[in-house]
Amino acid sequence: MRIGIWIRVSTEEQAQGESPKNHECRARMYAELKGWNVVELYDLSGVSGKSVLDHPEANRMLADVASGRIKALIFSKLARLARNVRELLDIADHFQKHNANLVSLEESIDTSTPAGRLLFTVIGALAQWEREEISARVAASVPVRAQQGKPTGGKGPFGYMWKEKKLVINPDEAPVVQELFKVFLETKKLLTTARIMNERGYRTRNGARWGKTTVKRILTDPTYKGIKRANYSKSKGNKKSWVLKPESEWVYFQVEPIIPEEIWNEVNSIIKQNALPYPAVPPQTGKYAFSGLVICGQCNSKMYVLKYTGMKDPRYRCRNCKQRINESVLLEQFKEALKCMVVTPEQLESVHEVDESNIRAKEGQLETLRSELKAINKKIDNLLDLYSEGRFDKAVFSEKIKELQTRKEQIEAEIPRLEGEIAFLKTSELGRDYLLTRATTLYAIWNTLDTEDRIKLVRELVSGIIVKPDEVTIELFYLPEFMEVCKPDQTVRDS
């Protein structure tokens, strides 16, 4: 996975030894242990955390996430990413929107893992609460402003403009609206009207070509006959679609008409007569539960879904040796794998002991190195003082200072490496707990889940599947290697 590293260390922290290089090394070690490829470094050293989104490096990072250049961002802790809560929520929302991950080493948060994805849930809830609070305050003011004929947001309908807080006719756009109504009365077809308007060189306010939806929206808007409608719709929250509010909440006020009322009524009568009850089209998922996860155990190549006439149960096939297996079989094997993962408290405690022992050992090494570094810095200071007093000649001083500097550089390189290993162990421990303690619950609710939810569950927990003629191996995130959890014909192992 292609990832980026985010560095933001204040000048004060740099003075205390928290150098940008230290943060970078620790992040690179974490990425190496995860098998990730570092492709970008975003350096905001010395930049205040009060507001970072206006910084060019932050904009470059967000653009790389949107384009897919990076799929994860590693940083030392949340406060280093952004101290402004609003900006932190915006960044998290941007990453979730583009299916990218955030990795905070200090808080042991890695949203590429099942446990770490809880961060997005919490941040999403906070963002939603804030949006609803703001929305409620704005919504309360809209009807009052609308009844007074004051602006309620936006530039006004095509053909009009806000001037001195009043909606007045735009002399440049009004003739285009009149032409639109005239052409439609001649053709009585939305698509034909759009084509003719485009051929005659007319364009929308943004310079775009006319389309069926835009033509219909203008022709059915009562504003053009002198009745401005406000507070009649609300966004679904995705900035792309909206729904109508109850008519009791709609507000109307008078404006100067562009189209005579009788012409507007005639046009809308034609539109209603032409309207057809188009059936709703269900969204196409186009995804299979184990896409990209199934490997042929005989020739070590990926297995892809084989499409065939009347396909109800997707079938994965190896293009080399033609080995096949149905998705329903793999789903049943996965369900049984969950059942097999039920562990006793004693087993789980032994897993914890191993994790904690490794973490304590590395933390002990880290503390030793920090103490040694502190002592070396003190020795260097003392040596400089002695040399300045003339107690050493230059040759002796150079030899001693070189020896200390070499060891200092070694320690400064080793510390971030150890910090990265510790962060990796802690996030892995959280993920393992997540999987083992929830296996029973997931197995119990399996039959109540619909197909889409089952696919989501598979994607959360399965890292790979190896299919052999007599065995299916399901690789799950974080599962301890030494735990035998399934029968011989269905193996589950750590990824």
C-alpha cells in the first residue's frame, strides 16, 4: 500500500529533542513492519497546529488522498495532525470519503485495522452532531428570512440576481429564460429543447451546455411566473441530492415575473402530460464477497469470478489450472471459522502475556537508550568545556568527541526504530483482541445478516484465502499462529 508520512513538530518541541527526523524514522519503521511503501513526506515542521488546512503541504496531502496516490497517512499523534477539532473532523471525513486510512502512533490508532476503524465511527458521530446543530440553527432562520423576501443562500435562480437584499431580474439571463420557454412550447420535448438551445449557442450561468434536467428544473420553477418558493427542500447531506420538506413549511413571496402566468401554466401542463412513471432502478453492487482475496493453492495465482448464464452463486476460477469454488462454499467456511475461533479466558490471557512481554522488553530497551543518550550529551558538553579551558590538545579532543558523536548518531537512529516497533505491537494487540473477543457474537448473528452486511464483515476480517483441492485456508487479521482453532479440512491462520 502506498502511504505518506505527516510531520509537524513545533519549534519548542524541536528544542526538547523531538526532531522531525525522529518522527520520520519512527513512521518509516512502522510502515516497514506493515509492508507499506512510503511514497510521500509532508513536512510542516514549525507550523502552528491552530490551523493547518491552509498550508500548501496540507493541501498537497489532501489532493494525494483524493487522487489515490496515497492510501494511508502515518503521524506521531492526533495533536500533531491538527489541534483544531474542526479541521481534524474535516481531515477524517476526507480520508473516509476516499477510502484511505489514518495511523496515529501515539494513540495506537490504525484505521486500516478493524479495531482502528472505530475512530472513524466516533469522529463521524461528532461531525454529524456538529452538522445537525449548525443545520438546526440555520433552518430556524430560513423561514423568517424567506417571509421577509431576504436572501436565504445561493445566487438566486437563473434569470434573477440578489441586489440590495432583493431578488430582481438579471437583464443578461432573463432573455435566455424567455427563449427556453418559447422553444419548449414549439417542441414540447425536454431533450429536443436542450439540443436546440445548445445549437443556438445558449449556455447556463456556469457556461455549461443545457441538459434535460436543467431545462425541466427551470420550466417548472414558479419563480418565473412571479412566485418565489423558499424553504421547500433540504439536502440529504451528500451535497448531491435533496428531498422536499412538508408543504406546510414552504414559504412564498412575490417577485417580478419573467414569463406570463398563462404561458408558465401551459408549459407545466405539457410536462405533466409527457411524464412517465419510470420505475426506480436498484443500485448495482457489482462486488463479490471475496474479490481480490482468493488465491489458487496449486499455482499461486489469483482466482476471479467466473460469469455464466443464470449465475446466482458467484464461482471463483483459476485461469491457469481451472480450479473452481463457489462463493456460498467460502461464506459457509468463513462462518465456521468464526465458530472455531471461540477461545477461553486462559487462552486469551496467554496471548496478552506474550504481547505485553514483547512490549515491555522493547520499552525497556528504549528507556536504556534514552538514558545513554542523555549521558552522552552530558559527556559531550563536559568535553567541550575542558577543551575550551585548554586541558586537551586538538588531536586528543577530536578523537574523543568523534567517538561520542558516532555513538550518539547510532542511538538517535535506533530510538525511532524501537518506537515504531512498539507502536506496531500495540495496534496489533488491539486488533487481535477485537477479533477474538467478538468471534462468538459474529457467529451468532450471521444468519440475521443480509448479503451486503455479510460481505462487509468478510472485508473487515479476512486478509486472504488459499484454495486447494482438499483444503481451504482462511487468513484472518491478527489471529495468533499457535492457536489451533479448526478441523483439518478448514484451516485458519494468522496473516
